[in-house]
Amino acid sequence: MSNPKTQRFLSDFVKLILLVIVGTVGFMLVERWSFLDSLYMTVITLTTVGYGEVYPLDTNGKIYSIVLILVGAGVVLYILGDMVELLIDINLGGRMRYKIVKLQQHQIVCGFGRTGQEVCEHFKANKIPFVVIEQDPLVAREAEDLGMLVLQGDASTDEALLDAQIARAQGIVCALPDDTHNTFIALTAKGLNENIDIVSRAANPGSEAKLKRAGARMVISPYVICGKRLAAAVTHPLVTQFLDFVMHTPGKDLRLEQVHIADESPLIGRTLKETNIKQTSGAMILAVNQSGKLITNPSPDLIFCVGDELIALGAQQDLNRLTKLASNRN
């Protein structure tokens, strides 16, 4: 499928050539000039450069020149301006596509509405590589202006997802307001990369089961989450304030993070008590995801295994030390 911007540029170029041809033929018919003289007169008239006439104009020639200037000069300036803008956009788009092609282990955000914007802001704040797929050209341009990698297209199509390098992507976020579109995206994404992690928004709670059957690991309803948060803000205001402080306050020391235990980590085969994580790293282990089971407030006798996911609370430097310990990085 051709690039819409390239098609528009070619369309402007054809319009410009046709306008020059019409102007040239008009001078040839009105003034009986040669093709070259008529072409020269048409170009200097349409571009309003102010050169003198090739030959003195008769009455019909003057009238034709006035009409050509009034009708054609503004059109030419508009077309040339549009072509320059498109050349800049095409050049920037080429650079953007080059950056997208080089992405690995990135996230794909489908839709740049209110939900998609929040997701992108979180990814930017945490320096997570991502690319946005947005169908609306105006919204896509808005995302580009914010410095994001953007592809304009339908995220439910193979072409758009392949352009977003889905084969090398780590996950995809289906943030469109329509549950049907999100389901199609999940199905398409799973068909192109069976290992991709899919998280989706669901406007209708009844769509959750369908989205999970389509391959989504997690389905989130903004209305359900909003209702629970509102209720918690009334019944447990300090808890809500604490969670907001930890999860949504940039630049603060205290953070909540998920840490993966990799192969050859010194934590493997040892208990929580033996590793003495709180003293060695400064981070506090709140929960452990072990073999698909989430263990909250883990026992000191819990033995760590390869692939465990730790939910830890602490300052950023504490979490960094825990990450190094869990990945055995020096």
C-alpha cells in the first residue's frame, strides 16, 4: 500500500504540471506565441517573479494574464507550500521508520486516545521503548509532535503490526475504546507473535472473557477500576494516597517495582530469610509470583526459584541493587 503522503505529493505535482500546461496552451492560442515563449510567460506569471513580457501583450493577452494571475498564482503558491511541507514530513517519516525498524523488546500501543496517552506517558517516564499505532491522521500527528514513534494505520491489520516490528516486540497494549477492535488486534497480534504479552482495555465487562480467549493476558475495565478507586478513596483515603504517591509521583524516592529472578542469580535455591534482601539491598519484598501463583506477604522460609517475579518496595537505588542481585549483574 502506497504512503498517503507520497500519493498527496504526487497529486500536487500533477496539478502543478497541468496548471502550467493549461497556461502555456492559453498563451499559444491567445498570442500565437511559440511553445517555449508561452511556457516562459506562464512560469513567470504564475510565480509572480516580476520579469518583463516576452513580447508586448495585446488586449486579449492582458486579460488572459490577469485571469491567470488571479486564478493560478495563489493555487501555485498553495501547491508549492504543500509540497514543501510534505517533503519535510516524508523525510521525518523516513527517519521515524528507521528508528522503528531498529526496535527490540518494545511495547506497541494501539490507539492514542486518553487511555493510550496515559500508557505512553508511563512508558516515557520509565524509559520503556514503544511505538504507537493510530488510525486518525490528526491524532497521529499530535503524537509525533510529542516526540513519539508513530505509525498511522489500522492496528488490527497484519501490515500495521508488521511495520511496528511485532515479531520482536515484548508486548502490545490494546487501548482503543471499542472492544471489538481490541479483540481483532489481540487475535491478529497472537497470530503474528504467539509469545507476545497482550494487555487490553475493555469498555464492556462482558468483553473480558472474549479478549482473554483472543490471547489477552490481562483485561482492564477503566470503569471498574475507577469505581473501585473512588470507593477506596472514601473508605481508605490514606491507603489510596500512599499508593498514588508510590505509583504515580515522578521523582519521589519510594517506588513499587517488579523484579525478575534470572538464571544463575545467587537468590536461587535460598530462602527469603537466608538472602537477607532487606539488609543487603534495602528493598522490601511485598509479594512473589511463583509458578503462576501470587504469594503475598511471603514467609521467611519461601525458597526462590528461576523465573520468580518479586514485587518490591523501596527507593530507586534499593530497587537497582535488588535488580542486580536478581539478575546476577555486577
